Amino acid sequence: MGTFPVAGFRFKPTLDGELVALRPVTVNDTNALMPMFQDAETMRLTGYHAEGEPDEARLRTWYGTRADHDDRLDLAVMEKPTGDVVGEAVLNDWDAGNESCNFRIAFVPGAHGRGLGTEATRLIVGYGFERLGLHRISLEVYAFNPRARRVYEKVGFVPEGVLRDALLWEGERVDAVVMSILAPDWFEHRGWPERGGRASPWGLSRGRRP
């Protein structure tokens, strides 16, 4: 697919879909995203070991500095037509030499079950392949999160293997499934493997390659 663009993740796009829009996350999104760090079930499904109550000041610093990083892409997921920020979608762990990166996504409580995560995943994964020239995007999903695994499969991620006992959560050791999607997979079905593919989503995007 060629060399990763010099600008890489430095350019922060806005990606428009039918249900959601993805845009650069900012410090002003802290309050909307705070419930992700306050909800016990979200913490369990993402395997995030929090120590005490979430530190709002630290989170504000985190979200306020995402635009300065060219090694990762942090986008807020905004639900249409309300304009509410309901989650975040991230490409990180960029491996330039192998044209690959990691993907993760998380939502605030109450935002599941409406197809928002599936569309947000298609948008950012498509951006990674079609605009950034990535070859491989991977993720890990814990065994007790079949709902998330189903979302990833709907977009075209396939399981590669199991990291045994990867997470220790409240005395229970939990496996993590490694999944990935490759550029040839994406260009075959463009995030719709069950339908045999459909048109590129980039008619819906205001993002552009720098």
C-alpha cells in the first residue's frame, strides 16, 4: 500500500456517516466522555484498572493534548442528529515499518445497541486503509465481551489467536482474542463482509489526506 504519509496521524479528520460523525477530540469533550471512566461495566469490558475515582483534571489534560500527537489518532464519536458526544474511536500503536496500528473504541453507558459502534468502526478503519495506506489494523477483545467481538466481525475483523489469561479482573483470569483486518480484506468488502461489499464510505467524509 505504499509508505505511510509523512503527516500520518498528525492530520485530524472529520468523518461523516449516517448515524455518527467522528471528529478530533478536544478538552471540551471531557464532561461528555467522563461517564466511560465512572461506569463499572465499561471498565470491566475494556479491562481498565482504575485506581479510585477518575481524575477530571488529568482527563482534561489528556483530551486537551490529543491534537498535538502525530503517533495516534483520537476521534470523538458524535451521534446524529443530537450532536451528543457518546464515545471515542482511536488508532494508536502506529508501527511505521510494518504499516500497521492498533484500534480501540469505547462508548458511554446507554450508547450501545443502536449501530453507532459499528458505523464508527467502519469509518475510522476505512480512513486508515483508504487515506493513510495502512496494511494491518489489529485489536484485542476480552472473552467476556461477545457484543464487541460481533461488531468487529461485522466490519471484517477476523480472529488470529488467543492471549490466555491476559486480564486479571476481580480474581478471574480472562482470555483476550486478537483480531485484525488487512487492507486486501477491506478493499474486497469495504467493511461489509456479510453483504459482499458496497461502495466506499468516502463520499460521506469531509476528511482529506494532507
